[in-house]
Amino acid sequence: MMELSMYIDGEWRKGSENQKREIINPANGEVIAEAAEGTVSDTRVAIQAARKAFDQGNWPSLSAEERAGYLLRVADKIDERHDELTALETMDNGKPLREAGYDVSDAAACFRYYAGLILAPHGETYNVPDNMQAMVIREPIGVCGLIVPWNYPLLMSVWKIAPALAAGNTIVYKPSELTPVTPTKLFEIFEEIGLPRGVANMVMGAGETVGNEIAVSDDVDMISFTGGTDTGRHIMKAASGNMKKISLELGGKSPNIIFADTDLENAVDFALFGIYAGAGQICSAGSRILVEKSIKDAFIARFVERANKIKVGPGDDPQTEMGPLVSQEQLDKVLRYIEIGKAEGAEIACGGYRLTDRDYGKGFFVAPTAFIQTKPDMRIVQEEIFGPVAVFQTFKDEAEAVKLANDTKYGLAGGVFTRDAAKAMRVIKKVRAGITWVNTYHGTYNEAPWHGYKQSGIGSSLGTYGLDEFLETKQINFNLNVEPIGWFSD
């Protein structure tokens, strides 16, 4: 069994109260690790280490080439440990090996992307009326608090850590208390490549303890959080004490719009992928499938036929196509929503139950589930379930499709399937969401921004936008005619 420690000021440490948390393999319920449980005191020590490293250390003043060199060495080490990290990610989170392997490769690519981006030109110059050279430069923000969820333990950590470090910030990072295994391995890599003391600090523990202290601390200059909308709202309030910058990537209830003129097999294939990849534990999951009425019966029949054939099992089985939910708590939540849907009058088209036969009962498995006969005001239609549960809605024309698509408080993602390119563009432009696809779903790229509308968040990850989140903008006006201004009489 693994023993996981926190990493603070360049040292591995246990919690100040010597408490530990058991880490569970969601496929079989076995304890795979014991993680140090951080306290408010531990968090404050980490914040002060990051503060000192930023204010008194040389990390912010290193050349872009030097910081890029560190990031490239991290990427190389991730590649070297690819198979190990993939196996640990599957054990920790439950996702199938093929998903975990992609995440590990993408994590290395993300470090390389920001290593390259930080070397690109930054800043601007302006022509102004006076004899002045006016310019804008970009500077690191300072100490950045980074809080990540459990659905992408390694990759989503890297989405925040890579641009934060590339920009010259120091960080206090909190992994999910459910999935700290691969984040710990990432910090082992930081130590191995010689990242300076205090630049990257990791405190493990509960959100209400560690996360809250990061959010309220006046010594933290920015907080970047990915997780639930309710928690994001709390962080906004907590961060107001010193008006720290915030970046919040929150929940979603994303529409996947299927028009009658689509390629049905392609649309079904991506609709399945949109909701059941990651066992539906993806914030951008296409959990609301909107189908044009004329093809409703054919589409749903084909969808259900294929959903019933999905191979559910432990992630380390090469045949597995969908793994377990991450925890008992998440399992209970999803099963509760299934009961809510039935009580609201929706009809189950497939799934709707926990898998308990054979060795399933030791893990947190739910069959791929879909509801039909839904109404827009049902809770299963409006609320984020974060599990393998799709809800079908139908529409008669473009206008109704757009109305239904936008009829939630969220605005993270959305998809449109049609052979009509003009219709696709008309509709996708009207969908109030930050991440959208046409005739595909779930493609994510380091080069493109990831952000939501409405209550799906504030700020961006990835792309140049993701780097901008971790930089301040400074205006400099340089006088080229150095003589008294003569504004006041002598």
C-alpha cells in the first residue's frame, strides 16, 4: 500500500496532526493508499513557502527560456513514466486504461505547449499623441491557489500547473482528496528535475479545510478552481477578502442536438461517447440529448441497443469500455437521481440500476442509463448528475432546439449533428456555451480555450487564454522628451 505525503517548501511532509485518509480503488473497494490529511496550519505553511519563493526567490525573474526548460523536463519525465502513471490513474480514478493513457500523454503535451507558448512574443506597443513610448507588458500574478477535481486527477492538475508555472507564479495546489495518487507522482517529478524550493507546494485534505484556507488567505493572489457550481460560489465569496483574481470552471448540463438530416450512425456513436465516456463524470458530458421528432424512435432504439452492449468493468481490464464511478458517495448520488427521475414520471429506456453480479458488487458500477418521456422542468433534465445518465428530449424545428438547449442555468458545452453546414452554424452560434462541436463531441485541445457561459464558470483554461489567466497586465509610459512639464508656474 502506498504512503502519500504532502510536498511543502521542497520537502515531503506528513500532516501536522498526523491524520491520514484512505484512498479507495473504485473498481473493487480496496484501499490502495494512505494519504496525509492536511490542516489549516499545513496550508498556511505552504502558502508562506510559496509567498517567500515568489517575493524573495528567483523563479519570477528567470528568463522564459529557463522556465520553459523546467517544463520540458517535466514533460519528458511524464513520458518516461507513462505506463506507471496510466496504471495508477486507472487504479485511483477507475477510468479505463485507454482513457488514462490518453490523459497521461496529453499531460506531457500540455507542459510542452506552455513551454513553447511562454517563448512567444508577449506585450504590445502603442502610438500615442505625446512624445512617449507606450507599452504593455505581462507579469506573473504571484501566489496562485489551484484546486482540482477527481475526474481528471493528473490532466486537470496540469491544465492549471503548467500555465501557472510558465507565467512565473508560485503555487499552492490541492488535489482531490479522493484521487491524490498521480498528483503525488507529478510532484515527485518536480523534485526530480530540481524545481526550486517553494515554487510548487501540494497540500492534501478536505475542501472545507485546505481549499477554504487557500480561498480566504490574503497571501494568495489568485485562485483557480474546477468543480461544482455551489463550491465555486463559496470560493467567490471567500476570495473577496483581498479581491484575489478567480478562475472558476464549474458544472454543466450540456445539450447534444441531433437533427433528422444527420448521419444517424455517426450521431449515435458520438452521443454514446458524449455521455458514457468517463462514466459520465465529465463536466462537458452531453447529458441532454435533443432529437428531432421525426427520427426520435429510430435514434433512441439504436442508442439503447448500443448502450446495452457497452462493456462495463474494472479499468485495468483491456476489454472495459466504461469503468466505475469514483466513490460510494458518487454512486449514491447517481442512484438517487435515477430514483428522482422515475418519481418525476420519466421512463427508463436502458440501465437504471447498480451492477452487482460477479465482482461488480465490490465496486461502484452503474449500468449505462437513459431516460425518455422527460419534461424540461424535471430535476434530471435541469441538474448535473455527473454519472452515466442521459436524458432524451425532442424538438420540432431549429427554434425549439435552441430554446431547449439554452434552458438551463449552465452553459459549458454543446453539440450539433446535421449534414446541413449552414444550419449547423446557425444553431451552434445560438447555443449559449463556451465549448461546442459540430458532428463530433468531446474533442479537447491544449491550443483552444476551455470555459463556460452562465453558471458554468468564470475565466478560461488552455490556449493563450489559459496563460493569460495567470498573468497581470501592466501599462508602461516611457517619456522620450525628458524636460519639465511646466504645468505649474515657477
